[in-house]
Amino acid sequence: MAKATREAFGEALVSLAEKFPQMVVLDSDLSKSTMTVDFAKKYPQRHFEFGIAESNMIGAAAGLALYGKVPVCTSFACFLIGRLETIRVAVTLNGANVKLVGTHAGLGIGDDGASQMGLEDVAAMRSLPGMTILQPGDALEARQAVEWMLQHRGPVYLRLTRQKLDDVHRPDYKFECGKLDIVWEPEPKAKHFQATVLASGGTVGGAVNAAKELLPKGFAVRVVNAGTLAPFDVDSVEDFAKDSERFVTVEDHNIVGGLGSAACEAAASLGMGKPVVCLGVRETGESGLAAQLYDKHGLSAPHIMEACIRNLS
Amino acid sequence: MEDLSSQTKELRADIIRMITAAGSGHPGGSLSVIDLLAVLYAKHLRHDPKKPDWPGRDRLVLSKGHACPALYAVLAHRGFFPQEELMTLRKLGSRLQGHPERHRLPGIEAATGSLGQGLSMGLGMALAAKMDGADQRIFVVTGDGEMQAGQVWEALMAAPKFKLDNLTLIVDCNNGQIDGHVNEIMALDPLAEKLKSFNWDTRTIDGHDLAAIDGALSAVKTVKGKPQAIVARTIKGKGVSFMEDNIAWHGKAPNQEECERALKEILHG
Ligand SMILES: Cc1ncc(C[n+]2csc(CCOP(=O)(O)OP(=O)(O)O)c2C)c(N)n1
């Protein structure tokens, strides 16, 4: 059933509260949007409301972590990354065990417009040594990613959607940090692929639709979910490069520094000569419905299909 | 003021209509700030809708950018753009973005929407005007929840240092934010005393009393040597009984029925 990953996150916090007694949740006046509000009601002693003061919240989270707590800090993705320098020093330079959860990622927030869209957060977080970056593609993955994040010692950035996402994983799916996982391939399995599409978060469903539509047109396309953006799974990229003509990446994030860049870096380092076609946001973002914006900014299924079969020479 | 009071009814009605048409937006903080903006534009802010880039204009930075429906309504009424355009709020391709952007719409001085940044930008404009010996005035409007942001206090320290008597901060104190009331989420009071202790000329007014607003905006112009703050006590959702001081209406659009009820109260109440 379609569900926003932020919603799955909120449910997971409540269901994991007893298992992780050191976990505390920090908010900055967006608890109804980041969906921590149920946790706050049930565990008021373990919830701290900081008001519209994200720097202080993140700094305090580092302090809580250095003392031994497991702080989960939430806001919109754009407002967390607005405090990059605090994250850089208080969190990653300290190796503080802080979990930063940025919701309403990318164009997916819709009509609130550019200032509310986290479109550079992955690029910035990827440049911080020691930061693990997770972006689940559906609710099932989100729940497991939250649990993984809480048992992991070290800084984590979890990027979540405002919009509902269709299920892309089978019920028996097991989250593994640092692994690219195949969410769709033609049956029976093809020997050779026109493209391997890497998608993440809000774009995975569209990638699956694109691949399904291309099959009857004679193109075998594999869709891979990049649930972990850092560290990036270069080994799997190498495997996919062996049987794929090209890679296509599609992300609800600026074209610079995110999934596309990670894939290009991986593909180039392998020296296997496989092209990478990157789809991502090139402008500042704007108001509109999420689906309209995915169409306009080149992230929806028709754009993905075109990127899979476009003549590159 | 008689005239202005019927104008503010029209402006409130436009806020409700445009947010209803958009299907999303922030009625509460737009309705609390509208009287302040209406008086400012009608009587104090030097501007020319036909020449929005006129270098001699005064400047307003709406730091609480989510309340832009209020600003858009005022700008349309003053003739910066056609009033019909209000109904395009938040739609794909509209100049009326969910949060204001200066390169898209005439009359917008600065992109806002990330709370806490507007006072610094206003301070920079005030500093530049001083450098050029210009007599323009810079106005910045913040929310009270927004005053929790650390950057605001950095700017509050800096403006008196630079003796920016051309800078006026208006705080829309409606005691509402998203997660609850400001005095519970992260209390600010005594805000006026804090501002005074930071060396701002500070006065507190009823932010829905048009004459009081007019009086305060006249008074600040006579202050020499320091920036001025107007602490405006307001009611979130003012003018629509079911929205007044109701946190649920911070960022929610009315449905058609609620819209009609609200319009009836505003226009005939
Ligand atoms: C830096 C930042 N953090 C969070 C938000 C999300 N946000 C939008 S409006 C709002 C509450 C604003 O409260 P206040 O400043 O009192 O405005 P008003 O009540 O007048 O609408 C919040 C937290 C934001 N826009 N910017």
C-alpha cells in the first residue's frame, strides 16, 4: 500500500522505542510534518522540542550523543542542510552518533516551492567523511532502515519523502546497508540489458514503470534501488556494468553531487567504459504538484524511458 | 482609516480565496500580518507599482515568507500585477510561488521561506542605503516563532552597532507556530525587554488597530541613531472566528464550505 516514507519513519520510532532505550527525538517545530508527533506523545520524557532553531538542535544532538544518547533530529531536508557547518563540526568531526532525518526531500514537497525543497542535501552530506546516507524507496525499506540506523554507531542521514510511494520491494525484503538492490528485472531474466536504471526514494516507482513499458518495445531494463547513497556500492555497479549497455540514474535532487555523481564516480573508477545518463534537477525548484514537477523537471517515467534508449553517439 | 478598514476586509477575503483556490498555504499567519502590511503600504512605504525597481523605493522584506498570500494580496491591490493573478497561487508556472521569489514577481525584494534570514538581509540593505547617504527606509517583518532562530539575534546585535536608524523590525506576535503556542514551544517573552536590552528603540502595539499601527510607523521615522522594533500583538487567523488562535489553521487550506463561511464573516460580519 502506498505510504510516505516519513510516515513509516514515524511509526518505526514508536515501535522501536523500547528496543532502543537510549534513543531520544529532537524536533524543530515540524513534528507533525516529520511525523515524530506520536513518539512525542507516548514518550514525552524522551522528546525535546527546540523551536525554530535547527543549529541549536543539531549542536545539542551532538552533545547528547557524545554523552551516550542516540539522538534522532528531524526537520525538512532543506533546513537540516542549512546547518551544514554545524553538522560538519559538531557531528561528523566528532564522529557523534547523531541520526539526522530530513523529510520532504526534493521537488516531492510540491507547491510550497523552491525554498522548502531539499535539493542539495545529498551532495553536501556525501562530502562529509563518515556520514552514512540512506534514502528508502518504500515504507517497508524505511522501517528497516530506521532500525538499522538506530543500532549503527555513527552519524547517519536519512532522507524521506513527503509524498506517498508505491511498494517496490517484496514482503520478504531485507534491508542491507551499503547494497544496491534489484527491484525489477524482466522475467525470464535477460542476459543482456539495454540499461540498468539506478533510482532512489521518490523516483524508484517511476523507474519501475518505465522498465515495464520498455519491455514490450523490446528493451530489457533492470531497475536498481539505491537505498544507501553513502557508502556507495561500487561492487554491484561493476556487476551491472558487465551485462548492461549503459546506466541511467534518476533522482529527486540536484543533478550535481547526488546519486548520478556517485554512479559516475563508480563507473569511471571501474574503467569499463559504460556511459551514465543522469536525470536530476537542474534548476532551483518551484511550486506545483509533485507529479507535475517530476514531469517538468525530467524525472518521470517517459523521461526515464527516453534516457534508456536515446542514441548517445 | 475608515477607507483602510474596508480595504483590509477585501485583503482578508483575497487571502482566503487564493489559499482555497491553491488547496494549500498558510492562512493563520497571513491573516495576523495583513493589517500591518496594509497600513505600511498605504501610508508609509514609498513605492511605485509602475516602477517596482525604482532605486529610491523603500524596501520590505517579508521574512516570514509563508505569509506571502498577505503580501501578494497587498501588491495586487496596489497595482504591481493584475488581481486575477492571485488565483494562480502555488500553481505550476505561477509567479505567485508558495514562498516569495524576487526574480519571479515585481514587488518582492528578497526570497524568503527559510525562517530567520530576513532581518540579516534587511540589515544589509539598510547598511547599503547608509553608505550611499540615501534616506530610504527598510522594513522587515518576522513571525514570533521565527524569533527563535539564532541568526535573528545575530542581526539584532549588529543593527545597533551600525546605528541603522533606517531599519525597522516588525514582529508579528500571534503566539502561534506549528507545533503549538510560542510560549510553550520556546518562550520569547519578555520580548520587548529583550529587544530594548539589545539597544533597539522598541514599542508594543495592538497589531490589528490600524491607527496604532499608523502611529507606530510614524513614530519610528523620528528615531535617530538606532534601529526600531515594533512588537505587534496579533491574533493568528484574525477575522475568521474558527481560525482565530487555532494552530490547526497555520498551514491548511479551507475547503469550499469553510471558504464561504470565512468570507461571510469577513465581508458581512
Ligand atoms: C528555518 C525554518 N525552519 C522551519 C520552517 C518551517 N516553518 C514554516 S512556518 C513555521 C512556523 C512559523 O511560526 P511564526 O514565525 O510564528 O509565523 P506565524 O505564526 O506568524 O505564521 C515553521 C516552523 C521554516 N520555514 N524555516
